[in-house]
Amino acid sequence: MVLLLAGLLPAPVGSASPDSGRVLGGSTNAPVRLEVFSDFQCYACREFYLQTIIPILRDYASKGKVCVIYHEFPLNMHLYGRDAARYSVAAYRLGQLKWVPVLDALYQNQAWWSLDGSVDATVSRAMSLEDFRRLKQILQDPSVNKELESEIAFGQKKAVKSTPTIFIKHAGGEEKVEGGVPYLVMKQYLDQVIK
């Protein structure tokens, strides 16, 4: 479902800079930018992604009104969140169209891999065997860990303490929201600021 929305932008390939994050959908020139700091093992992040972000991608990002950007921010209390974030960082290097199914799989199957750390098995089912082999090679590159650490440091610099934390940028301003926001509340807000 999100995979189709991801095609709105040319597939980025390579590392994301911490201050730019990873574009999930929409145009970087959109009037509103949602920057989400998230942890794959966080249940609130899962719900926010599935219940709020996916509809925002469909209703706003696909129409050029909102750009959704994701930042990795695995919390220390989650045993497997950092490993999942590493897979996300590596998958992004294969391009947006390869990365989004990994994101989907990690959130949709969170209850399963969070129990035993089977991140590898979860991600392997989200991509072709050839792409998964390429992903495994990328994971060996020390720059994946360095990029993840840079993302975490960037979040700390922005005083992110919990996930999800959302920064909403529009009309030259920025608002910080801690915790998930239901889609209907976000829709009402977006409709107001996009007028």
C-alpha cells in the first residue's frame, strides 16, 4: 500500500544525511514537512505509522501538500530496535522503492520480530532474494553504524527523548509533537495550515 505512494519521488540511493532524513513520500517542496523520529520496536511508533502516516501519504503527500521524512531513533530500552534501524539505513541505500517495503514489514510484523530479534527473517520476506543479498552486503559496511549514530545524535540535538516525536514545519515555523497523533486530529491540523 505505501509502496505505491513511495513512487512519487525518484528513488534516492545512498546515505541520508541526519539533518535531511529519509523521504518516505511527498515532495521536498511541499508546504508542510513532517519529520518523524521513530523506533521500529516502539508500539506507539507502529500505530502512528500504520494509522496516521499511511493515510497522510495517501491524502496529502501524493498531492504534493506534505513531505514525510523519517529519522531513525532507536531507544535503548528496546533490545532489537537498533538492529531494525540498521536494516532500514541499509535498505535506504538500495533506493526508496526497496526501503519502503522494509519499513512496512518491520512495523506490520513488530509483534513477531520483537519477541526474538528475528529482524533478518522479517526483512528477507519483504524483498527479493537478490535485493536481500545486496542488503546483507551493505550491512557489513561500517558506515551504516556511523550513519545510524549520526541520526541518533541529530535527534538528541533536537531534544528528542521519546518516540514517536514529530516536527511539523510550515510557513517558516516548526512545532514539536511528542507521541502519536490520531489521523483525524492530524488531518484537521493539516487542513488548517495548508489553506
